[in-house]
Amino acid sequence: MHGINQAELNQRPAPDALLCQIADYVMDCTEPSAEALATARYCLLDTLGCGLLALRFPECTKHLGPLVEGTSVRHGARVPGTSHELDPVTAAFNIGCMIRWLDYNDTWLAAEWGHPSDNLGAILAVADYLSRKAVAQGNAPLTLRDVLVAMIQAHEIQGVLALENSFNRVGLDHVLLVRVASTAVVTRLLGGDRQQVIDALSQAWADGGALRTYRHAPNAGSRKSWAAGDATSRAVRLAMITMKGEMGLPSVLSAPRWGFCDVLMHGEPLRVSQPFASYVMENVLFKISYPAEFHAQTAVECAITLHRNESSRYLSQLGSEQLGIEDIERIEVTTHESAVRIISKTGALANPADRDHCLQYMIALPLLYGTLTAEQYEDAFHRADPRIDALREKMVVREDSAYSRDYLDPTKRSIANAVQIFYRDGSCSERVAVEYPVGHRRRRDEGIPLLLAKFRASLQTRFPAAQCARILTQCGVDDANQGELGHCANAANLLDAFAAIPVNQFMDLWAIN
């Protein structure tokens, strides 16, 4: 009697369909939509501004620079707002870290969440490195058009995969999509062909995913601020390994038992509900007014309105030893399911990363101060004002099923919150509700001038006036009125001029010598 053959069939399969689909999209030369290109320009400026703001915080800057102090790299990539010139892997980590540190760059919300501009860590580092290398060899550098197209593609890959695939529900962090998207576009920038993009993508999926534990109680901490930098840096490393001839793993997603889906997704396949195009960049959410986790953006807006309308009833003057809020019975916060799951928390808050992912904290601050800034998440600020926690304790958070439905509705993509204050004497404030934050596509006309003002202000935190003026001119932003040079009449010409700037020259604008 013959025994059962327990050997596995070792036949090399064809690449997984999703790997091919992403590679075909990345290698496609189809012209992006005009709206996507224009939005990508705004996104690039906003993201760089967010990175500059982070350079004020030592907890961020301690992560920047070369791994080994004093090392230098010929034709190295620049890190904006610094004097660093680094290899593209390390530069990607640096840029990605500073971009994400303050939780102030763009956002995408669906079954999975994320911040697609995190991919700029890899895109800018590689584009700058390649441009400096090309110029040194007498060749033409890449231009900002190459950067904008790569951004649109990376946004699309990360965002479309996020529409139907909830990695957070299996405990994985969304930065795995940064690694995947960055790997795809960077491999193309490095000169990779379709097969090399497929091979590099397979390596990105083979890394699995980081745990979300660093974003949630009781382990919320600063890793969430450099996790995207780590992911986008890893993407550059995997792309460069592939370009040296490293083989791919064709069934990395679908292989029984050992593939990504069986190991990490309980056997469920990854789903793509629409073709890759430019949908995500066109609909991306900007964090314009507040450095707050995006599910709280409209709640902050509600709280600021209530501060204006209600503060005389419950707030004592700053510095008073009295809380001055005894007459509040409760504060009702109505929100959507994702906000409840991600950022609603009670109890002690251990650090800034804990606070900027606490819905109640992000509501309490604008109720008290009428604003929300990154400095207000710091330990010393929190300790100095006991009213913050007193207000947090009065908050009751509940989900509104209609808000949750509209959050996932592709025709709406709302991020709704409502806040109402109830007093012990039986009276109450108005119920302030905001469905769409100012950074939403539905509020673009209102939001873009504010985004440009945010960009201008960020420059002033890092550069002298003359350097700010040079950057604003090259970026097509009017220093005088915070608008755009030639707005409306010459919008297409403005974008064309911006897109034609060589990447290395653009990055030089942001250097500190």
C-alpha cells in the first residue's frame, strides 16, 4: 500500500492578478485629469508645509539625518528645511517622518484609512536623487510633472485598495498601503519595466503589515508618527533591490497557507471595486485648519462654533484656579462608527500621540480656547489646564447610523460630527453639526485659499523672508494676498510652469545651508 504523497506542488504560478493590475496602471502613459494635476500641486505644497511645521518639534528632528552621523552621499537627496543630503532610502524616511509627524497632511477615508501624501517620502527622495545623478552625468533631470504624476498614481493605488479592504479590522496598520503604493511608483521612476514593478510589488506585500497597536490604547505612542516614513523608506529599498535583479514572488497574495490573504486576511481575497485612474487625488481630503485626526475635523469645527456662542456661560478667564464649567451637565457628541472605533477614548492620556487621537481632547481644546494647535497636544500644556480633562469627563459619545452610512457612501464621503452642550439648569446650546470638513472636495473653493495661507505660514516658521519669497514665486503663490499668481485666467499656464521645474532645483529651494 502506497502512502499519501505530502509533497507540495512546486510549480511557479503566474503573477497574482492584482500585482498585474497595479503594474499595468503604473506603466500606463494615460494623461491624468486636469483636476488631478491641479490638486496634486496643492497637495505637494501642503505636504511640504506640514513637514516644515514638524521641524519645530525635537521629538521629530531627533529621527532626522543620516543613520551614521557625519556620513555624506554623493548626489544625495535633499531633506526640505534642513541641510541633509542623504541616500534615497534614508531620505525617504526623513521626509516621510516629518510629513506625518503632526498628523496635518492629507487623508483618505474608506474601509481603510490613511494619508496618501505619505508616499511623497519615497517619491521626492528618489526623484531628487535621480535628478542630481542625471545632471552630474550631463543628462536631463526629472521635473515636477514626474513628481505630480507619481503622486496621482500613489494616491490612486493606496486609496482604491482602501475602498474595500479593511486591514484595520485584522489589526494591521494602513501604512502597508504606503509601502505598496510607494514601491510601485518608485520602481517605475527608477526605470523599472512592467515585470520589475510586479516583482517589487510582490516584495512589498511579502513584508506583511505593521500592527496598529501603536495607534490605540493602551500603547498609543510616537511610532504612529514615523510609521509612514518607515513604510515609504522600505519601499525605496525594495524597489532598488528589485532593480538589481532580485526575483519576485508571483503568488504572494494568493498562495494557499503561506500567501498574504491566507495568513493575514483570514483567507479573504483583496478586492478592487473600480479601475485605477485619478479618483483619489481628485477627492482627497486636506487637513487645512487643524492638526487633528481627520475623523475629528468637523467635531473641532463644531466646538469652535460653540466656543464663540457659548463660552461666556461656562468658561472662566484663563489662569483662574476655578474650572468655571460646573454648570455643564453633559456634552453630547454624535459621530460616525470609524470615529468611535479609532479616536473615542476615556482615561489618562499618556503623550502627544495619545492626545491627537482622542476625540474628546480635540473637542475640549477648541471649546476652551477657540482654536486647536499642535502645541496644545504637548505634555506641559495638558498638565497646565485641568479644565481639559474636566470637559472630557462630561462628554457622551454615540454613533449616528446615518453618519456612518454617509461616511461610506461613494457619492458623499462625509465625515460628520455634531456637538451639543446641556446645562444643569435644563437649558442647552444649539446642536452644531458639520458634515463635510473644509478640506473636502465639496468645499474646495472655500478650502484652497485657506490651504495656501497655511502653506505660506508654514514657510515663515523655517525660512527667512527672502527665501520664503523665492519659494512662493516658484510655486506660483502670491506673497501679497496669499492667493495664486494669475489665478483663474492663467491657471493652466501656472500649472505648466510649475510642472516644468527640475526636481533638483525645486528641492534646492527648500535647503538650509
